Amino acid sequence: MPYLSSEKQLTFIKLAVLSMAAILSFATRLFSVLRFESVIHEFDPYFNYRTTRYLTEEGFYKFHNWFDDQAWYPLGRIIGGTIYPGLMVTSATLYNIMQFLNITIDIRNVCVFLAPFFSSLTTIVTYLLTKELKDEGAGLVAAAMIAIVPGYISRSVAGSYDNEGIAIFCMLLTYYFWIKAVNTGTILWATMTALAYFYMVSSWGGYVFLINLIPLHVLALMMLGRFSARVYVAYSTLYCVGTILSMQISFVGFQPVQSSEHMLALGTFGLCQLYAFAQYLRAHLSPANFELLFNTLVTTLLATLGTAVVVLTVTGKISPWTGRFYSLLDPSYAKNHIPIIASVSEHQPTSWSSFYFDLQVLVFLFPAGLYFCFSKLTDANIFIILYGVLSIYFAGVMVRLMLVLAPVMCIVSGVATSSLLSLHVKDIEPKVEKHDKKKKHENNLVFRSEVGALFVCVLGCLLTSYVFHCTWVTSEAYSSPSIVLSARSNDGSRIIFDDFREAYTWLKMNTPEDAKVMSWWDYGYQITAMANRTVIVDNNTWNNTHISRVGQAMASTEERAYEIMRELDVDYVLVIFGGLVGYSSDDINKFLWMVRIGGSTDRGAHIRESDYYTPAGEFRIDGDGSQTLLNCLMYKMSYYKFGQVYTEGGRPPGYDRVRAAEIGNKEFNLEVLEEAYTTDHWLVRIYKVKPLPNRGA
Amino acid sequence: MKFSLILGITTCFSVALADQETLVLVDNLNIRETHSQFFKSLQDRGYSLTIKLADDANLLLSKYGEYLYKNLIIFAPSVVEFGGQIDTEIITKFIDDGGNVLVAGNAASGDVYREIATECGFEMDEESAAVIDHFNYDILDDGDHTRIVVSPKNLINAPTIVGMHNTQPILFEGTGIILDKENSLVLPILTADSTAYSYNPKSQVKEYPHAVGKKTVLIAALQARNNARIIYSGSLFFFSDEAFNSPVAKVQGDKVKSDLSGNKALAVHLSEWAFGERGQLRVRRVHHHRQGEKESSNTYTITDTVVYKIEIEELKNGKWQPFEANDVQLEFVRIDPFIRTTLRNKGNGVYESIFKVPDVWGVYQFKVDYDRTGYTRLYHTTQVSVRPLQHTQYERFIPSAYPYYVSAFSMMIGVFLFSFVFLYYKEDTPKSKMRCVYIFKLSPQHSDIQDGSV
């Protein structure tokens, strides 16, 4: 670039790096689309997709008032009041804009590519945020890192159309505006923070983390004696505007002023006012008088507050701590008390290896970054330190929150990398100068230059390995749509198992429109979205009793299950069975959760987990297994006619390839069900519930 | 026009005919004579009877998937195995597809009978066992006390099945039946007296008899869930001319005497019921709508007032006519019934109920389950959604919230006024300087930008 001034060159390079990072973050998420097709992944995205379709077809008001009679039969679900509508509104808006511009894109494709698009935006916001914290160099490194960090990709590949996909963007945007607001102290930035916060609230329940982190930041500043008018203006504006805005989301409602999760924000707001008021008084009173007044006020206030909290909790105005929040603080809480929460795989505690798997080199750079943050403590740095430390803790508690950790890891690591590089590159670069002064400071300079070069090399290697690792993880672990499975055959070619869609299409084409399908709740969203049939329970696990009833049906004998199924007007039952192809997350492997959840309510008190184990305490499906297990509905539905099938060479018929055992109950007939459909690889089996016998029992 | 009329008439006729096609399976063609009165009563009512030997090798119930007969009468106790394509499985399938069956056996009836009985929820006593009653036998009894006299009081209380005026004692000679306790659909049409038992009259009673006292059912019936009807009589003699014409005189006890047995009346009634001439109900129309509206709706809002109408018809003399009753109930069900109410008879077979939908949202069913002995089971459900209020349906202003409205609006006005005060307040010190300083203090960045651009 000989024609550009060095300043312009710098701008150009920055722009180039940033836009490449943004494009890369979009491109790296497309593995699944290239490998399979443009489909929605997993379970929850199907619900989001269905609601988005409804929103675009019927308009916002119908969407807002939508009472869904296809889910949770016969209870139904008020969709408008029980979701975070941000995601659907975003994609519907994008869709409408494109339609307006005569770009005729299908709503499904909007949904599929929304998450990659928003991760591009996240990349840019990360750059801005890090720039605000440190400098542009750190911003660029952080942007490049977040573009490919697996911890974030895991939830934002193309087709993974979920709240988190846009929520991370909203969260970082809020942080960016917040840092801006704290740094400048203007109402404008604080209001922008509130707006970004509103967007965040409208799109993800994880906003609770945000509304606790910011007050914590304010408190920390207060304690460190850094509380200033800037922070006061920023926080007061954010809290007032943000809270009022957040209450407009009907799912959130009055929670911001009632539930204990939001009390920290409210308390900090009050404290801010008191603190500012105290400062004001101090300026106008003599120290002795102030002391007296201060002490009296503090005692009265504390007493009043304490009483108020106790009274409100007792009268139930402040809702008790919800289960999900308890499980954040005490990882064993959910497992001991609420099986429905513990059963979700993404609510499990994180193993240390998954930290490395999802973050790789960032794990090592993070402490270094923290060091650099501490070494130059500013208001913004305190925020990022708090964010980092807190999210590490929460990510350790729940796998799902790795997502919140990944951005801060990138930011802090970006700071670290940039600081280290600028420190050492400086040493290598002025080689000519060094040559001249070589004789004067021999030892020192030679040593520094070599170390600098070595260091840059090592860091370069680490970063390169990071890139390779991230791409490999994305390609291998996070790009399978889970609705279509693939496996390698013996000759290395890819085999595709499309059984799920096969089964859902069968349901759609061959069952009456008002047929009710019972399955374990995992598949509820997919059945309603793809087969367009009524389900008893789905992934929105809002009613424990109802799920428990289904669990009881699955865990009972046929006769008892028949009563439950008739009570719920069930026409078809759908089970997932992986024993033939070796698909391990099938219903038999989830069965113990059904037993636990089924037994967790009064009506399921007769279902005891211990009955399903062998006397030695093992969960076995072979001949040694417990008789209760071998005769329950789930077992019979999974293994109906499986006893005659040869699955693996050198094994007896009825050999289950997931459990690696020959099934224990082979010869049985179904009394109250009849097999309606079994897919190609037996992954999905559908049974029809027989009517009452014509000539009586 | 004329052609279509003729066509219509022929179709009606043929439909009517198809309903009357009846296959009669007999042991020997002699039964045609011994039971002529019964068969004649059927023929008089328009049934076309095809009488065949039970072991005829060409027996057929259906051809090319179409049933040739609507009704089946089996008067063949001594048959060991049916001929042609008929066996127990075919007969049960015939019932499951809606065919009506009338079976009469006697003490000698074989295993085929037992199999059919088991399929229908009855249990027939062992071979050669007969119902014996030493206190209620007829004077013409041959000494075994098996020709018993049964009081019409032992009939089931269901006029639709047995008719209104059964006053004559009934003659019975044959085997006893017991009912499957698990089966809720079977009906004991005629039970024996408490002194009766079922055993082989030729042998000494060594074990506890199969059926004793009132548990001994002489004639049983089953109305299947698809409304196919089955009458199962332990006695073929019951339908015979001999029983129809015979006088009755009890030897023991109250010594009831009658010139004529009640058999004929009862047998005719039973056949009328079994072949669907009586007790047939159907739902003609169901309509439900919000009160004050005409159109039906699939969705109601909580606490709506709903009008539910159902029109029920009964088959009388071959014609569908309005059904009159006062005990038809409606349930509004979401797993459990939230509302259960008796429908008002509005005349002309229309039943109506007006009620308020509960204040609980969900998917409900209007459920009419009219199950009366002898009548078709009337089961009709309509699924509707009950949704919560829409965002426009809530009250705008709630009286109890007035303090909040006042505080909100006063705050708004206050801020508005305050902004004027703030903007135009003049302090004593020289104003230009002061204002400058103020702005600079408030937003340092802003001033920087201004400096830069100027």
C-alpha cells in the first residue's frame, strides 16, 4: 500500500482483520449445512422454528395471544406468555425486511442462518468491548478468538436456532454499552445499555446473570472507593429504564420486583441512592453531626429492610428461590430435589476436560489476561474480572453456562495475547537499532531479542493449534444436526440415518389430524413441529405432574399404563430405540429418569427406582434384570419383536448393541398396543393404542 | 327424475332388505317345523330367513369382503363343527364387524357353543349339565325337574329388551350360563330362582355345581361396543312351538298356573332387540356456540357462556324419530369433568344445556355418554379449546389500582414541569459562563468532539 498513509494502512488492516473474523465466524458454522442440508437441529430449535413460522404467518398479535392446543394435551400452553419472544421477532423482522427488498428467502433458511449471522455481529461487538477495555489490538485478537471458540459455536452453528444464538450478542452488546456508560457517565449510553438489556431480556432467561453481574460491578466499585457520579448516573438510568422495559415481556412480568434473583439489582439501586445522598450530606454537614445522622439512618434502614424482607417472604410476595437458581449455587441441589432439572444433560456439572475441549488455549491465557487486568485496574477492568470469575464458577456448575464463559475467556485472552505480543514484538522488531547498540548492552539485548522471538514463535504455535483445534471440534462434535444421524461404515463411507424425519412424516401422513401422541418429553417439540400432531408433554417442562404421569405410564405394566393412556386420550405412543444401530441416547438409557420423575409425585408413589435394579443394584436389560423392568411398557415397546433379530455376527438374536447384552424378555405380546410403524433402522417405533375390546374385557 | 326416484326406492328397499338378511343354522331341518312360530314371527316382520344345516359344506357368511347376512341365528346344539367357512373365529369377527347373533343351545350342546360363549363373556356349563330346580318345575316335567318354570320377575328390568308386559311364567329347559364378572357389557336377561342349580340330572351331585341359585343365568345378552347384539339362550326349547303353546303349572310352592306360557312374547321381544328393531339410538346433530352467536366455534374463552345442543333419534318401526328422555347428561371434561349437567329436553329430540365455561384454560371435550341398558351406547365427544383472555380482553382500569395511576400520572406531569424549571432557571451569577461550565462538566466527550470538528 504505497499510496496510503500509515494511519490509513492501519485502519485498513484493522478493518480487514475484523471483517475476516466476522466472515470466518459465519463460515465456520456452516459445516452442518454443507454436510447434511439446511435443517433445524436438535429439539428446542424446532419449537422456536414453529413459533417463528406462526409469527410470520399470523402476525404479532395473534402470536402474542397464541394458545397452543397441540402441546401439553389436555392442558394446553399459552405460548405468548411463556416464551422469550426476542428470537422469533428478530427472525420475523429479518424475514419481512428481506421480503420487502424482494429477496424471497424461506423462513426456514432465515432461522437456520440466524445464529451464524448473529455470531458475526458478536465478533464485532467483542472487538468494540475489548477495545473499550484495553486497546484495538486486543480487540482484534479477541474478535478473532471468539469467531471460532467452540464453547460458543456449540450453540450457534447453522440450524441451531435457539435463544442463546442471539442472546450472547445481546449480552456482549449490553456489556459494551455498560462499559461505555460507566466510562462516560452519560444518560445516552446508559439508556442504550437499558435498550440492549431489554433485547437481552426478550431473548433469553440468562438475563438474570446479567442483571446480577452489573449490580455486583457497582457494589465492587463502591467498596473499592471508585463510586462516582458516572457510575451513579449509569446505574440509576439502567436500572429504572431497564426494569420497566423488561417488565413488558409477559413471561418476565413482575419478577424484576418480586423474585429474589432480581433483589440484588434492586438493593444496589437503593444503596446507590443512599450512598449518593450520604455524600451530599457529608458535603453540607460537620463531621460530628454527619456521624450521628449516618448511624441513626443506617440502623433504622437496616431494621426496616430486614422486617420488610421477612414479611414479604412469609406472605409469599417475594417468590422463593427457584430450583434452577439453587442448582447454580449448590450443584447437588437439583439432583437431590428436582429430578426434572437434574435429568437434562446440559444441566449437569461440567467435567474439567470439557473446559479444555471448549476453550483450549484460552484456559491458559485467561490467568495471564487477568494479571494484565489487575495490573492496570480501571472501572472497566474490574467489570471484566468480575465477569470472568463469576462465569467460571457458573460454568463449572452447569455445562450450559460454558456459553457465558466463552466470550469473557476470549476477551481476557485477547487482552493477554495482545499485551504479551506487543511486549515482545517490540523487542524483536528494532533489529537494526539493536545491531548498532550491540556492543554497549550485549547480554541484555541479545537475550531479549532471542527470547522475544522464541516467545512470539511459541505463542504463534499455540494460536495456530487453537485454530486447528477449534475447526476440528466444530467439524466433529458440534455440527451434527441430531435429527439426522450419520455414522461411518466399515469401508469408511458415511451412512445417514434419517429415521426421525421418516417417523414424523409417517405420523403426519397416516394418523388423524387430532391424534394425540405420547412420547418422552424430549421429542415433544419435534413431533408438534414436524408431524403437526398433538403431544402430551414437550421440552417446555413446565408441569412436573403431567410429565410424571407420562413417566408413570412408561414405567408401569401394560394394564396400568393403559389406564393412564386412556385418561390422557393417547392414540399413539412413540419411543426411540437405539439397540439395533447402537444409538446410545435412546429411551431405554433415559428410562431411569422416567422412573425417577414418574415416582416423584403422589400418584406415582408406587413406582420405586430400586424395583428397576437387580438385587446387586445394577440396571440390566438382560435375563438377570429386574422383573419390573422386563415387564414395563417402555421395555416392551422398545424390544417388541426384537428377540428374533440378529444384530451382530456371533451374537444370539436380540442382542442390544447399546447395552451390549442379549435382552432378557424376548417372547411377549402386546396386549393394549399394536405396532403401527417402525423406521428403517428401528430408531423410532410407533405404537397405536388399541380401543377397549369390542366384546368387553 | 322418474328414473332417479325409482332408483332411490330400489336402493332404500335393498338397504332395508340387507338389514333383514338372516342366516339360520340348524341341526336338522326338522327344527323348521318344531320352531315354526318363532320363524314365522320373524318372517312376518320382514326378515328373509336362509335356513341351512350347521354342517353344510357350503356355508358362507361373507363373500368378497361383504357380509351376506346381517343377523345370524344358531339353533344347532348338537353341532360338533360348523361346515363351510364358518367357525368361532369367523363368528366373532362377524360380531366385531357389527353382525347380530342369536344362539340357543341345550344340555347337549358341544364345544363350539362353549367357544362362542367364551368369546362373548359368558361361560356355559359342562356338556350334559342342565338347570335343575326341585321347587319350580313344570307339571309336564319328565322327572328330572329340568323343565322349570321361571317367574317373569326374574327378567332383567329393561323394557327395551324384554318388552313391557311380561306377566306369564316362562318355561325353560336347558343348560345354565354364568357371566364373566370382569365383563361390564354382559346382561343377565333371565336368571333362575335361588333354588336352582346346574348339574347333570342323571348323575349324583358330587362336586359343587357350576352355577347355583340366582347366579345361574338362563338367557344372557351382550351389547358389544360397536353395538352388535348377542342373545345367548341356554335353551333351544324356549323358542319352540311346544313351549310357546304349552300351559304352565308349577307343582311345588305357590303353584302358579297359566293357560299359556310367556315364552312367545319374550322370544319375539328378544329377537326384536337382538336384530336392532328396538333400542337403537343415534346422534343426528351436535351444535355448540357462544351464547348470543350463531356460528359454532372451536375455541372458547374462559368464563364464556356456551350453548350446547344435541339431537338424538331413536329407530321406531323402521324410522328414525326423535328420542324422548329426561336423563341425558353432558360432561365438560379435561381429564376430569369440570361440569356435569343434565341436558334439558327441548322437545323434538333436541337436548340443550347452557353453562359457563370454567375459569381454567385447556383442551376440553363436550362428552355425552348415554348408556342405558337395552339402548345403543351413545357416546359423542367434541373437542374444543378453552383459551385464556387475550391481551385486549382484560379490564383497562381496575379501581383498586387508582393510587398507582395517580402516582404514575402525577410523576409524568411533575417531570414535565421540572424540565421547564431546570431549563429556564436563572441563577444569580453571570449566566453565560455558568452554563458553559455546566455543559462541559456534564458531558466532557461531547465537548471534545465539538472541539475536534470545529
